Amino acid sequence: MKRQLVSAFITACATVPLVFSSALAQTSNAILINNASQTATVQGMASSATCATAATEKPQHTVEIMEDSDRRFKVKGDSETTLLLINSEGKRFCIQTDSFSNGEAELTGRWTRGTYKVFVGSGSAAKPSYILSVSPLN
């Protein structure tokens, strides 16, 4: 009976979107995306990084995508928030929010299996907070 309950619990957990609190994001910056339908959301504080300078800093998060999938990397911050992804081959994907985007920006497309370093920066001296989500395209 216990084995059936544990199996049912594990199966149920596999379909629940991942949501990390800011406390967890501070202790572990790794996000594992196991399947194409999985969503992960994390919070943090932006660094002073920009698209040009972020790679010299430690990434706030590392996303490991286990299978090729259509995904959306979305950041919500202030009007100067920058989202930079660098894949394991060094290719850079970068976007910045502006006053017209309401502090939101996203990078969408077909993401190949691999590890992505995620940098969230801001030109603001205040180092604003942000919310980053990695979700499937629907």
C-alpha cells in the first residue's frame, strides 16, 4: 500500500509546475526542466549586468533543458531590466525591457537540450527585484 501511495505522489508531482521562492533561488540557482510541459518560476534581485557585461558575472540561474522544446523565457522587472541567456556553446540571447513593455520581456523559440546561463540585470542603481519564468509555448 505504501509503495502505491509513493508512486501516485511521485506521478502527481511530475505534472505540477515548479515554483521556487526567492529563498530557494538564493540557495540554489539551478533549474531543471525535465519535459516539454514543465514550467519553472523564480524570483531574485537584478545585478548591474547588461547584455554586454553580464557574462563577466556569475549567472543568477542555470537552466538545464533535458529535451528540445518550444519555450518562453520571460522576465518581469523594471523598465531597465535585461535578460541574457548564454547556451553551452557560448551563443547569447538578450532582450531588455523598456517603458512601453511594462517591465516585461521574453525570449521565445525552439530551445535545444542543454545548459543555459541566465543573467538578469538592470541599469537602475536600486537593483530591483524580478520574476523569471520558463514555460512551454502554448
